[in-house]
Amino acid sequence: MMVTFVSQCEKNALKKTRRVLDAFANRIGDNTWQTLITEDGLLTVKKMLRKTASRSTAVSCHWIRSRSRSQLLWVVGNRLKFNEQGIVPVNTTSLNLEHKEWEQGWYLNEIVVLASSIAGLFHDFGKANDLFQQKLKGLTALQGEPYRHEWVSLRLFESFAKGRTDHDWLSQLEKIYDKEQGAIVEKQVLSHLFIDGKGNQNAFEGLAPFAKLVAWLIVSHHRLPMSNADVVKIEEIEAWLSKCFDCHWNSPNAIELSKYDAKTIKDNWRFSHGTPFLSKPWQHKASRLAKRALNTPLLFTENIQWFEQRFVSHMGRLSLMLADHYYSSLPIEQSTAAWRDLQYKAVANTDRQSAKQTSHKPKQQLDEHNIGVASNAQRFAHNLPALKYTLPSITQHKLFTKRAEDQKYQWQDKAFSHAKAIAKATEKQGFFGVNMASTGCGKTIANARVMYGLADEREGCRFSVALGLRTLTLQTGDAYRELLKLGDDELAVLIGSQAVKTLHQINNEPDRINSGSESADELFEQLFVSYAGQIYDGRLKHWLSTSPKLEQLISAPVLVSTIDHLMPATESKRGGKQIAPMLRLLTSDLVLDEPDDFGLEDLPALCRLVNWAGMLGSRVLLSSATLPPSLIKALFDAYTAGRKHFNQAQFPEGKQQPVWCGWFDEFNNQTVEIAITQDYMQTHKAFVKKRVKCLTDESKVLRKGEVINVKPVDFIFPHGSTASAEYVQTAHTIFESMHQLHSTHHVTHPSGKKVSLGVVRMANINPMIEVTKYLVNMSPHQDHHIHFCVYHSQLPLALRSFKESRLDKALSRHDEQQLWQQAEIQQALQNSDINNHLFVVLGTSVVEVGRDHDYDWAVVEPSSMRSIIQLAGRVQRHRQQVPKTSNVLVLNKNIRALKNEMPAYCKPGFESKALPLASHDLNDLITSELGHISAISRVEEPEFRSTDFEVQQKFGPANAVADFMVQEHRAMRFHLEKTGGDKYIDKFYRNFKEANIWWDEHTAVHASWNAEFIRQTEFRKSQMQEAFVLRLNEDDELTWCQLDTTSKPYAYTPKNTRFNTEDIPMAPGCFWWFTATTEDIYQYFAEALNCCGQKASEQLGEINLRAEKDEQVITWTWHQQLGVYEQLKTKENQWN
């Protein structure tokens, strides 16, 4: 292809660009190149240009299609140097009328600038206390002070501003540079200073609106306030700030003052060096900022309470923390002498080379540090509006706009057109969309095309895709690379482990492996980002460049990650971990994949993320065919509540505009402006009703289910297990069900032998292992062989990946003949005269989602209707052959129910002591849902009765219900919102942790000022875990080691005593599906990585297991085929 490159670069970028282009093309003008080049060569040029691109880079590439026509292929760098066709302007104006919000700043950006910079001036005032100054010199016995420095800073600012209007205290601050005003103000402040421990005084009471915001920024600049003393009740959240908030919410040491002597406590409030009020440079900076604030009429408006304006308060906090992180990290030689008063001796910090080093050498003076943070916060906040428009983005990408050739995917074209039609409007009004297309219809690509359609093609497209599982994250990244041709310079894939990425590449893309060139240390980095594109080079680069991986996270035009990496935007309680994900949400749109797959306890956190996305201006698209109405209602409420704060901060009109909403599936597409939730739910229900009708009319009944009763058995198995009869009964029922299903749902080999691939889903690992021991010790029916594969999360990473890759190949059944090419199946058929072969996967919930598998049949230990629907989706997934008889059998009771445990359908499941079921027999709980297992029962709510939401007695559990679907839908409602909303009455059940408390405007103060609500509704709250590695030692013997990553090189401490082994007898006719030994698997990966077996085991043999608590001792059992598990000895471990 013939291409022309045009450069509009400036400064150093011109030299870098010429160096790249001169190597590939002929220069035909000062800034123009032309050449014949292949598509791969052109991609290389683009990558090299992106890698060196800066703010001054601007290069366009034109494809010469014919004598009379050329086509703009792409632009690297500043897109504003060219128009949509790549033409260079002959004249420019200085104002971009399209984006006044970043030319002139957001409407409320001046408040963000003033609040963060003035808070910066006061944020470390508390470090002036004698105790902190002694600590910096190494003169204190205890490391922590009774009252943290930011609490003392808050008290000092409170003393300065309390009981005065914003105009009054700012006027005094403006005059502080006059004569001896600094000393006078300090004397007043110290004389009125409230010292904790002598009664109680609310720090926020009596503060004017702007002063209240500044005070909160001061106290929260390291950590959000959180009750460290008694647990506070969420139902009293309105009183947390006014009645509960005190020093314990910031300083946990203040709870145990008895461990400090009287002098230590007194020194915590003594200021021998004085405060920065005495510093002339500080006074000068404070006076200038106060004058600027006084000249801002908007600051004194009575229409907005600044502390409660979430965008203003949290962008102010982000700017302050950015500034504090940045200025504190500067080397001592970069200190600014002009910001130091030589007469003022208090120190802010010491010169440490690393976080683990101790140093008593002063680094920054306290006045200089406060001025430095204030100045940088001012600069950061001022530049934030421009950030989005200076980051790399995707433009002129033809595969996003190309029409689908396959009729099956042509609905994507309509979805793209609908999005394109409202793109301009969504910039001001926001967008909340739902993609409900069925599995296999191209939902993943449709999501990307919708987001591209919503973007301004001139500015480019930036979006993030958040998923629940690492496997889905890697699969989505692969789909975007393969189908949309996104390169590593446009797409970042972010997962928690490079080892997972390495295993994925070995199994799927062996040609992309780096042949072991990465060191072992790198494999255990907490964050692994796969991105090789242009890095942000704008005004905030100084901070971002200190963390290259977070710089990649923010820079990438398209980010595909597990949701954990965006969750800190709202879930971070301390340390600034919210900064990067908040900046990502501020500068890109968001796709949430399968949000309904999260457990009930995670729903409040999920809603918080969507609320924050709305507050930060993202357009949001949910992608799931099984979204329950209650969840989509809550997410819409969360988004619109957040968007309200964003619009108020962005646009001066004041009037809230309706949000653009979209619905997409393979049958219909529609976009509507909607302002209130009631209208949204009416439109959603109408769309779902049409969808259900289309599905019912069109779809084949691929999954037929029935309940099968677990019956008592009157014999004992020979392997002598001491487990209870419930496991024997369950194993026997599953055993007979497997044979029954194989007889009617199998495929026939050309030789006439019958093969079926089935899955048995169990709720928990330890009970599943016990049932498996019985199953493999039962002789199959005559002329049958059974091949077992046990699959769950407690397998060393390499072993789990090995099983997954082989299951992926065997269970990919688009081509039915491919099954006979699988080595294990070929071997089983060739080495035996037996005519019936069952290949059975025994797994926990990991078999339900994340894998694109196609089974012939399934047996289910029930937890919920949701899990039954998800597992059934793996039956006839590819072949789509209508069965004549049931191909999904569901046990009538799970093991908990057989043991008469209360509750029974939990961990996982929707039953709890507070939400009981009236029966534990599925014959009573399920009616017609199993006749045609589909997502319809998820997307439509059942008929409720008012008693379903009422309590048995006041403040007691809810009434028991006798319907699985009523239970699931009511449980979701209880976790998302208060029943009846404003019409709530005492007889309705409440769990007092409803998601909508976070954005509920009826509470006196928003829930985001503190971390207490976050702590009580934490995302993926789980027990502490320990890292172990199944390692090959120097003698090539397998050894269990505990992994210590706190120092380098990583330490491997032998822990064989923590792991027992067990011999599992197998009956004749029972075999393991995969027979490779652990050593064989490590050798396989070692050859792929071009390293030794020991190194491969260290890199890829990790497993995380539940940590021991206090004096608890956990002894694990290890079996190569069964994984790691606990023997069933106690009531506590049987449900893990």
C-alpha cells in the first residue's frame, strides 16, 4: 500500500518523529514522507510513533487509494492539528468552543482549586506539635502519637474558623501578611484550641460551608474517617457526623491513652516551634489564596453546600492527595528555598531513600511543605479539566464502524447507529445503557462498538471494560485484539498476576511468549499491565510518572481489567489508592460485564462504583442477558444520583437534564431520554417483555431439567471413610444420575462406542472431595468406564491452568468431529473394548462462569436458581441440539439440607437466618422453571405478596417463603434498597446495609465523607489468606513452601508439615481423565518458558489458602488429582 505521512510536530517531538519516519519512508518535504509499505510495517511505524509521542507530537497517515482519492488511516499525538479528513488548518482560533469546560475550567472548578490549595496550606499544621518533631528526630519510644497529625491540624483549623462566616475567616487570612498579624492569629488560635481528652466538641459544628469542606479535606488527606472504637449502626448514619464523629475516627491510638504518659499527651498539643502562621512565605501564599477566594462570588452562594457536593469534595481531596504524594516524594535538592522562613524551624518530614528506611535527616521544612502542597494542589486541580482531552484515544478506526457481514451480528450495526445518533447529547446528559443480547451473539464486540459510537470521533474513544474473572478478562482482551485488531499500543489488559498472563499465553498464544526473559521477581508483582502504547505527557505527568504501571492504566485508550482494579475508586479507605481508578473513570467511559454475577454482599460496592462513574462523568454500559429488575433499578438510581453532582459541577445552567438511556439486544434497540426512575423501569419492563416474547417464539428448548430425589442407601463403601451418610447418599444419587444421563445424551464414535461429557456441580470444595472419594470407589455399570476430572479453585496455578486448557479443547464443540482428536479421549477409546465412556468434570461454582464449555449433560447440587441457570448454559452451548429428555438433573436437597443445617441454601445461595425458606426440598421450591431452563426467570420478577417482605416479629427475620425465585429476587431487593422507599413501615424487613444509603439524599450528610459505610459493606470481604508454592527443590522433589514476598529474592520456607497426603482407592472401571503428574506439568511449562523445572514451579506453582487465625492450626490434605482440601472433621471446615 502507498502511504503518506504528514508531521505537524513541534520542539523535540519533531526530531524523534523524523528519526522514526526516515527509517521507513522517503522524505518528500520538510515534514512529509511517502512510501510503499505492508500493513504489518505500517503497524510497526504507528507503535514506534506512539511510544515516543508527547504533547508536541502530531503525525497523520494517509493511504493513497487511487489517483483521485486518499483515506486518513490514523493520527498519533495531537488530533487538533488536523480535521476529520486529516487536513491541516491554515488558521486557528485560540478558543475551543466545543469544550469551554476545559478551556475555562469546569463551572465549579475554581471551588475545587481553592478548597484543595487552602486545605494544602493547613493540612500538616499538626506536625508542628512537639511530639511529632521529637519523633522525626528519633527521640520517642512509641512510633505512633496518641492523636495523629491530621487530627491536630483539624483542631487548629477549627479554632481558626469556628463560629465565623467564610467571608470573615478568609478576610483575616488575606490580612495575615500585614505586620505582626501571623503572631496575633496564632495566639488566638492556640488560646481557643480544643484539646481532646477534656470532654467532647464536634470539630465540624459551627463551621461555615466552605470552611467545613476545607476541614474535611485536612482530616481526610491520608485516610477517610472511620469509627475505630465502638461499631456504629448504619441506621444512625444521619447522626454519625454530628454525634458520633470524634478523634477515634481518625486516631485509633486515642482509644488507649493509658499506654502514654502525661508528658507525651501534653507534647501532642504543645507547639514550641510555633505553627506556620509565623512563617512569612506561608503568610504570603495564604494571603494570595484568600484574596482569590474573596474575589470568587460563587464560593459564597447559599444554593450549594460545598461539603455535600460530592464532585467538588472528592476532586478536591484527590488534588490534595496528588499534591501531597508528589511534593513529599521530591528529593531534598529539589526543595524550594523561597518557601522556607529561616526563622521557622519545624520540620515536615525526613530524607528516606525508601519506605523501609529510617532517617532523621530533615528533608522539608513544615512551612515549605505546606506551601508546596498548596501550590501543587492548585496546579493539579486547575489542570484536571483538560486531562481527558490530552490522553491517548482511538480515532479513525474502521473496524469499529465496519458493518457486520454475518447476519447473526448485524444487530450490532443498529446498536452502533443508535449510539452514534445521541453521541453529542450524551456529553452533557450522560448515558446509561444495557446490552441484553444472548450468549453467542457478539455482545463483547457490540459493547466496544456502542462505546465508540458514543464518542466524538474527532476527540477519540476511551473506555474501560470491568469483569469479574481473570479468565474472562484475558478472553475479552484476546477478542478485541483478534476481531477489532487493537494492538498493544491501544489496548491494556490488567490482571493481578503476570503468572496468570504467562499461562494464558502458553496455552493460547505460544508465539507471544518472551521465552523466560522476565525474572522470577517480576512474576509476583501485584499489578501486571500489558500495554505498549503512548504514555500521557500532559501537565499531570510529574505525579503520574512516579508509578509507570498506574501511568499505563490511565493512558491506555481501551482498558480491560478485573473489576478489582477500578473498585478502589470508592473502596479505598487510606493511602491514595483511589487516585488512579478515579482518574480512569474521569477520563473514560465504563462497560460493566455481567454485573449480576456478584454475590449479594458485593452489590453495595458495585452500586458505589456506578455512582462514582456517574459523578465523574463516565458513560456506562451494562452487559448481561440476566440482569434482575431490582439490580438495574438500583444501578440506574446510583448513576443518575452521581451524574447530578457531575452536571452541577460542570455546567452553570443549574437545571438537571434527563439521562440518555439505551437498550440493546439481538431483536431490538432503543434510546430514550429519562429523568426519573419510575419512567426508566416502565421502559425497561416493556423492553424485557418484548425480549422475552422473541426468545419464547424463537428459541429451542436446549436445557430440560428435572428434580431427582436423594434417597437413603443401605450399604457401606469399602474405603472406610468416617464421613456421614449424607455424602454416601449424595454420591449414590449422582452415580445413578450420571449413568441415566449418559444413556440418553451421548455422541457416537465412528467405531460405534458411545461417549458423553458431563459436569457435576457441587456447592463447596470439602464436601465435593468427600463425595468424589465415594464416586471413584464405585464400580461403573457393566460395559461402562468413567473418567473423572476434579476442578476447583484450590489447585496450584499451573495445575489448574493445565486442566483448564485441556478442558477448553475437549469442550469446544463447534466442530463435533474435533472431540475425537483429543488425545485423552482417543487413548481411552483405543485402549479399551468398553463401549460406553463417561468423561465427568466434578467442580464447584468455577464451572458455571468464565469458560466457554459445551457439555452433554449436568447434575447439580442446588444453591440457587441463578447457579442452575448459569450451569445449564454450559449444556448444548455450541451444538444447540434439542434434547428429547431431561439433560439437567437437580438434586432435591443439597448436603446442608440433608444434614438439616439452617440455613441450607447459602455460601453460596440466597438463604440466610434473616431470610429463611419455608422448605428445603426443591420439589416444594421450584415449579415450572426447570421445564425450560432459561434466563427469563432472572430478568422478570415473580409475583410478590406483601408478606414476602414482612418480618415474623419486630426486628426479627423475614417471613419464610416457599419459592426459589421469590427468595432470590426479594434477597436482592433487601440488599439494594429499603422496602417501600419513603413508604417504609416497621413491619417490612430491613438489613440496614442497603446499597442506596450511599447516594440517598434523604440522609442529612452523604455517606462518602467517611469509610465506615464502606467498611461495613466491603467488596469481596474474605478471610486472610496465605501464599504457598508447590515447589521443586534442588533434588527435583516436590515440597510445599510458604511464600514470603516482603523481601527480594523471595523466600520459600518449607512447610511440608502443614500438608498431608492421602491415597484414594479407585474401583475397576474408574480412571482419572488427565494422568500427567505434577512434575510432568512443571516440565511442560519449563520448556515453554525456556527455564528449569524449579524456576517454573516457583513462578507458576502458587496457591492461596485460608490463613490460620490466632491459635488455630489448619492442616491441609494434598492430592494431585483432588487438589488441596481439608478433611471433614469440624463443622467449620465442611462448607469451605
